[in-house]
Amino acid sequence: MRPPYLIYALCFAFFLSCSQQDETSSDGKKATKSASKKKSQPKDNVVLDKRNAVSFLTEYAKKNPENTVIMRTTLGNIRIKLYEDTPIHRANFIRLVKKKFYDETLFYRVIKGFVVQGGGSDDLAHGRKKRKIGKYNLPAEFNNKYFHKKGALAAARNYENNPKKESNPFDFYFVHGALYDKVTLDALATENNVVFNKTQQQAYFTIGGAPHLDQEHTVFGEIMEGLEVIDEIANREVGEGDWPLENVFIETITLVK
């Protein structure tokens, strides 16, 4: 028969061991929860309007420096570079991408030799998503380095009651464009009272574009890979309102880190 004190000692050691395991387990759970909290980012539920849009997107641009995205369409992928020196437009586009705003939207205006436009939708769910993001415009960010050559990405805008040429925050277009000769381009420059520099002239002579849109819409990016996808979309047969008879969808847009 074992001495009573030995039994008491063994019981105490077992109790102490269990207590230490429980404490370690509890601390481990707390540490995991703490780490999880650190990793999680606050949700961006800010609704933008004309009062807060510019200040919010200016700060957003600093905290979200991404400038390359992949647009996956039903006709192929398009790799897009967004310009860092059009920061408000870049930030706005990146924010919409992160909110998956463009997923499952379509190209609703296609004019061969001119533009391929997307970003909008008549879908009710998409309309609700737009209202949650806000009602606002983007200030024009014109830059002589960026013009309407083929493959340029630019923002759509209203022409009525818009003297500052502010951009629609949701709708965009890619330039499909046409080739220009010197006589036609010079005539256009005179008509619109603009000057096309040598870089612009060379682009419009060789790859084409839509020069009459320069200084009218903000160009904030360009296609790096996938121009053939724009050609294929532009070649689609269209109906009333330049809407393709066969829908071409933007399946997703993802960030390239």
C-alpha cells in the first residue's frame, strides 16, 4: 500500500500539469485572435459624394499604390497599366476593382475605328452597388504625355453642364481608333485649336487613335497586352445604340502585385 502523502503529491502534480496546459492553450487562442485582428483590414464602406470624393481618393491613392490589372473578358485577357500621375482616376479605378464593381459587367457601346466602352449595366443589383459607392465625379487630370492612341484607357463623361470636363467615375472606354494622315490631322488641329506633338503625330500615323478626344477626356491608362481582344470586340456586329448583338462580358478584373 502506497503512503498517503505520495498519492497526494501525484494528484497535485497531475492537477498542476493540466492547469498549465489549459493556460497555454488559452494563451494560444488569445494570440491567434490577436494576430487575426492585426491581419484583418477595416472594410471600405465610405459613400462618396462631391464633397468628400477628391480628399478620400487622394488618401486612397497613397495607401493603394497598385497600377496594373488583368481584365478577363469572354474574348480573352487584357493587361492594363494605370498611370501614377493621374492619381485620382487610378485610385478610383483600383477601388472599384477591389470592390468587384466591374465583375460580370459588359461592353455596351462598340464603334469600330473609335471606342469600346464598358463599366455600366442596366442590372438592378449593379445599380444598388453603384448607389452604395456614391454619386460623384472625378476632376479632369489632363496630361500631354497621355493621349488617345489605340489601346488608351480613358474615362467617359457628360458633355452637358460640365465645363470642367469632369469624368464619370464608373464608365470607361478603350480607344480602338483609326489611322490619320498628316493633312487630316493638321486640319483637325486647326479646327479644334490644339497642337499635336511629334509623339502624338507618330502614334496617330502608325497605330491610330481618336485625336479629337484629346483634352476632352482624361486618359489614365493603356493596354500593355491584349490589343487583339479590343480588335475582336470592335469587329462584333452591333445593333441599336452601338450595343453588340452578342454580349461581351468582363468576367473579372484582378490586381497584379
